[in-house]
Amino acid sequence: MKSQSKSKPVKTGTARKSESRAKSAKHVKNQHKKNLPTDAKTVKPISKALHPRNKHNQGYDFEKLISECPKLSHFVKPNPYGNLSIDFSDPQAVKSLNAAILKTDYQIEHWDIPEGFLCPPVPGRVDYLHYIADLLSVNGKVPKGQKVKALDIGTGANGIYPLLGIQSYGWQFVASDIDPASVANVARIADKNKPINQKLSLRLQADANHIFNGIIADNERFDITLCNPPFHRSLEEATQGSIKKNINLAANRAKKGVNKSQTAKTANTNKQTASSLNFGGQKAELWCEGGEQQFLANMITESQQFASQCLWFSSLVSKFENLKPCYALLEKLSADSVKTIEMQQGNKITRVLAWSFLTESQRGQWAKFRNKQ
């Protein structure tokens, strides 16, 4: 794995959706949303399940996971319905589950994160990768192998997107972050996994005001950029969000008949823990000035500088109301193609916003050239 502290700027900019998974609806500017670019498309899931290629569509096989990672057994017990599960409000349990999934299903050894950093749910994160793989597909064929080059903005200490992307599709990845501790942790994981180490380059963003500048080098090209932007506007908002999440998890456990005294104890402990958390290492992961909306605006604006160097840009968008200002800005910047891909897991809906400044013809030439390499 190559580590780089600084790179020179670049320019960015294709797409295709999975017809077997989703329907595409074309929204005209004056028909659906005034600020939606005229060729913007929304790809909607046809069910509440994960992407068809997602290995976790049938839930977790805890017996298999425990056989691969015996430490997980300390956190697994039957839920009120008699099914094996863990307490998802327990950070150690969630981290142990993630390590077991990554080892069992993706052959990633020794995955770990420092205390206080985000521990992402694997099924939802790998869904993002499956959908952008569909976006890059040509004539229904998903591109695999190191001819595809992806850039993960804000990889965090978990490095989840490059790890899963490399193991699922064999793509090359560049992963960036502004936090040296996060970059160092992903480097440690990569060093212990040779297939990942060979396809991953880590870059430290030296300027917190930049996203692509200082990361994308001159004459460097990417097929896709990914990002899970900071959600909150401030440390206080992030802390309150963490408290609310843990209290809701405890309440849900109570509704399902879990021991009430234990539930109350867990909720109180989580509230105290969240209140006293030092989010220092998590700042870049959890919050930024202006929250998700401002981060997306900054990313879209800066992406125009790299319009010819990226086939597609993309980002998760947590809040539906943040899409409208993104559409307006993309139209102002003359993005050629904009797509919104909805992902659904149960009742939770998230979305991927993807955009390209390249014309359809240019995107076709890009894919053609990549396949000939």
C-alpha cells in the first residue's frame, strides 16, 4: 500500500443503472422539481431488501461467524423471537460483529478501529458499492479488476469502502482523510492483508478546506469517487444525536420484551457515555461546519475543477431535503448527468447522489478505453 501525504489537483467526471434491480424515472425541470436537472434520474429499489448481490440479504449466520471468530460468542444471545443476535447499542458487540463479517465474508483479517471512531454497518456500506458498480456497468456487465480506479473521500479509521470494494470487485482504491490517526489505522489493516495492500493508496488531506484538491494528482483519472459526508453541524449536535440513538435502541429492545431493568441500565450507561465522549478523533467523521448540506455543496463545487478526470462523482445523502440544493448547484455548474439512487434496508431509506460533467459520448469512450487497457 502506497502512502502519500500530498498530491496535486485533478479534474473529474459515467453511469448506468441495474435494470433488474430498479426502475428509472426521468424528471423534467418543470414537472417534478424546479431545481432538478433536466436529465436527472432516480433509481428506486423494487423491495425493502438489500441489493441482489449483497451477501447479507438473508441476515447474519451467527453460527458461521462465531466459528470463524470465537470472540463474537461473548456478545451473541437469543432475542425475544428466539433468533441469535447482539445488542446493537453495545459498541464492543458491534465492532466484534463487524470484524467477524469482514473476516468470514470478505477475507479481511485483523480489522479493528480505535475507541471512539465510527463503526459502520457492513451490509449498508457494501450496498453503496454494489449500486455504483451498476452505475459503471456497460451493457449490463459490471466492471471488475484493477482497471477500475476509485477514490474514497474521508475513509475514516474503518476504511470500509476501499476494503469492501477491493475484496468485492478487485478495484484499485485511493483513500483520503484529514485525520492522521484514521489514515494510520487503515494502513495497519492493509499491511496485514496483502491483496488489499497491493491495491490501496492512502493519502492525507493536508488542508481541511479542500476535498479533491491536494488529493487527485495531475493526469490522474478515477472511474468513481465515493463519500459518506459528515452528518452533523457541530460537536453538540453530534453528541445529542449519539445520545438519542442509544436511547432509541434501548427503547426498541424494551418493546421487544428484553429484560426491562437491563434495558434501563443500558440506556442510562449509554447516555452517560455519550455525554462524556471525546469526539476528537471522530470530528471529521461526525460533523463539520454547516453539516451535510454545506459539505455536499463544497464537494460539488470543487468537483467541477476535476470534471475531465473523473467519470462519476458520488456521495451518500442522508437527508432527503439536502437533494434539492444539490440539484440546483449541479445545474448551475452544468453537470451533464445527475442520478439519485435510492437504497432501502427495511424501513430505512438512504440515497446515493451521482453526477458527471462528461457527455454521454465521452463516458462511452472512457469505458471503451478502460476495457481495452
